[in-house]
Amino acid sequence: MNTSFEAEKVKNITDLGDDQELRALSRQWMEKVSRHKYSYNFSWLGRPIIQFPQDIIAMQELIWQVKPELIIETGVAHGGSLVFYASMLHLLGKDGTVVGIDIDIREHNRCEIESHPFYPRIRLIEGDSTATPVADQVRELAKGKAPVLVVLDSNHTHQHVLNELNLYAPLVTRGSYLVVFDTIIEEFPADYFHDRPWDKGNNPKTAVTEFLQANKRFVLDRNIESKLQITVAPGGYLKCVAE
């Protein structure tokens, strides 16, 4: 490892995190570009991924670093993220599995996911991610697996995300991550999401804040959002630091 390069990178990230003007500009850009459904325009190996490219890069880094045996994601949509995670597990050369949970896996999306070359690494569960039978099924799949990484990206209301955090955080292993997407909602103007049940004051960020007040196994990894600047998950990259 080139220590001078790594030291320079650390300084770059620190300086980025301290630049409040740049952070404000990044948020302004995100607010404007999101009105054009920016994240809907990208795909991974043929499937729409509905993520900002910067967060895709961040997840790639985390998966390569953690080398999880199991990745759990709530929210399936078109399945692009599941395919992305499965492809990363393939590159790791491990017998890793991705579990995707959604209350409604539409038939055309299911068909595309199930016909994808990486589907053998994917397990789909249809149902409410906060329902006891679904959570029990996931816990069973997680038995004996380590490391385990969890991604929450389904219903973005405060209570739903908080329920997911309480249900799935215990499955995350020490050194791995619990990633909560769309915390950016809290930084957008009120009524920005006027057609959705979530908005400023009722979103993943408010749920994370409440969760961290009671759970000391996780800390915010602010270096990730500092180097990304453009991310839908500010304050949402949580590192597990205890058993």
C-alpha cells in the first residue's frame, strides 16, 4: 500500500468534510436534479438500479472491504441493486447470497430478476419487511452467516424505517455496515415529496437519529458522505462497532 497516497486521500476527505459551502452546493444540485428523477436513469448489468452513481461506488467499496457472506436489502423495485450486490459477491469469489425483500415484487420485475445470470445468488421474499413472518424468515437465512451487511431502502416513513432498524440491525456483524438510503429527504424543503407519505420531519434520517440514541453498536461513518458529497444517504452509512 502506498502510504503517502493514503495519507493524501485522508486529508482530501477531511478537507471535503470541512467545506460547508461545497456541501450546500451539493445539496442544491441534488435538490434540482432529483426533480428530473435523476436516479432512475442508470442501470447495472441491464437492470434499473435507481441509485445515484456516487452511492453505487460507495457500496462497491464497502462490499469489497467487508466481504459479506450475506447482504440483506429491503426494497427491490426493478432489482438493479440486487444484481449489483450479487455481481460484487461473485467477484469476491465467495458463496455469498443477497436477500431482497419487498411488499410488492411486480411480476415483470420478478421475471427479469429470475432470468438474470446472477439470480442464483439472489433470494426474493415478498412481504412487508417489518412483518414478523418476514423478519423471522430473514433471521433464519442469516443464521451462521458472517459478515452480514444490511441495506434499508423501502418505505421511507420514520416509523417504518425505525421498525426496520430495530428488526435488522441485530443481524449486522461487527465491522460491517447498516446502510439507510434516502436520509437526504430531511435536507430537502418541506413538501418536496408532496405525493408521498414521507417528507421533512418524517423520513429515514429522523428514524436513524432516534435509533442511534438507543443503540450504541453503530456509529456514523461520516468519511463516506464527506468524500461523496453527492449522496442520498447523508448520516445513513452506519458502521457496526460492537458485537
